[in-house]
Amino acid sequence: MTAYELMIKTNHHLIKNRELTNAQKANIVCQLLAAQSDERTRQNFYKGVKYPGNADKNGTGHMYPLFFIPPYNDNKKYQTVIPMSPKTHILSANSYELEIIRLLYMFAPDDPDVRDMVQKTLARLKTTCYGYHECAVGECFHTALIVLRFISMTAPNDTEWIGKLLSFFKRHMDDKLALRGKGVHGNVLWYYWLCLSELPLSPAEPEIGRYKDKIIIQLSRSSVMNSENDKTNHPVMICAIRSALARLPEYAYIKDRQPYVNEKDGRLHFDMSV
């Protein structure tokens, strides 16, 4: 299994509220740490994206990964955890690295190598337009979602940064959703809802309340399960928004419920009944 496959499968497992043993976590950490890119791979990547040395012309902005460069993959960019299909390396490469380091920190927060990765990555992200300087152009908007999920795990006490990103999404999300299919990925709102299911409750709760009706509509609909992608992604997406809605006290009763496939229609359903 590649590092990307391991990262995706582990995320999906956890989003479904499934457990991992300590031995499984240690094995995941070992495999992911072993997938670090060497110096030659990093420098070749930076040259390929015309960003030599991973620095802008002022030497202060660092847009791309420091530790984990996505493999070539027949020139196909890797999807995000909640599936968006990137067109740029800014989204694809940052998603690859940030999601890997996020899992490493989740399972081995006291490992000195992991802590070093987190500290350097947080510092890097604060130099980027998408991570800190509120760029809503193209896939920088989507990449900011990846950053939000990352800092909710690795820097949950940085309320200023989290608040800054949440304000950014509140200002721009509706306009971006109107452009779905025109450079904006269809699942961008679902990824935001995933973030809301994991952020500290205080900043997340008002946003969950704002989207409550839309989330309920999605949970009350059935989903097709025709392809392998449907079977892989649709249960994860439903579990992500279930976990977001369940943070509101009046919907806490659904937090342990799982979506299920109805034998009569072959579609995925979720039970919202009290």
C-alpha cells in the first residue's frame, strides 16, 4: 500500500468513527515516516513547478511541501480525503503532505521528528497566500480548507488563525458554490463540513448551525452506490456530515449512527428519526 492509499484509508476509517489499536497506529506512523521524500526529489519537484528552492522571489513564501512530495502517479494528481480532483500542485501536493503529517501528529504527537515537521509546516503555512493571507483565487481557496483541517489538529489553541480562516470561508463560500463546475470543485462544501466536525466546538458550532438545514437535507437523501468510488466515498461523506450535525445538542442522538444500504433500492440511506 502506498503512503497515499494508507493516508486515505486511515482517514476514511476514522471519519466513520472506527477504532485503531495502538499497534495499528504505530505501524501507520512507521510507514508514513518511511515515505518522506529525499532532498533530490524535493528539489526536482520545486524546479518542475517553477518554484526553485520552494521560495518566492522574495525568499519568504513557501508554497509547497517540505517533507512529503506526492509520487508521479502517471501525471494524475491525487484526490483529497473528501474527494476533490485537483488541477494544480498547490492543492494536490499540499493535501498530500498536510494530511500525512496530520495523521502522524494524531498518532505520535510526542515523536521529536513529527513535532519538528509540524512546527516547520505551521511556520511555512503562515508564509502562504492560501494558508494565511486569504487568497480566494482558484484552488488556493480549496487548499485553505486543507490548512484549516490541519491546524484544527496540530494548533487547536491558535484561535486567531482558526477564526481568520473561518471568517474567510464565511465571506467567500457562497460565491464559490455558485461557480461549481467552473473551476470550483463540487465537494468543497462537504470538505468544509468535515472541518466543522473536527474543529474546536466554540468556533465551529455557529457555522454548523448556519448549515444545519442543508446538512439535514443531505442526510435525509439517499445516495447511489453504483460504482466502487460511490461505495468508497459516499459512506465517508455521510459520516462526516453526521458528525458535524451531531455536535449540536439537539442532534447528539445521531452521533453513533452509521449509513446503511437498503436492500430494496440498493442506495445508501441514513436514519434521522428520533
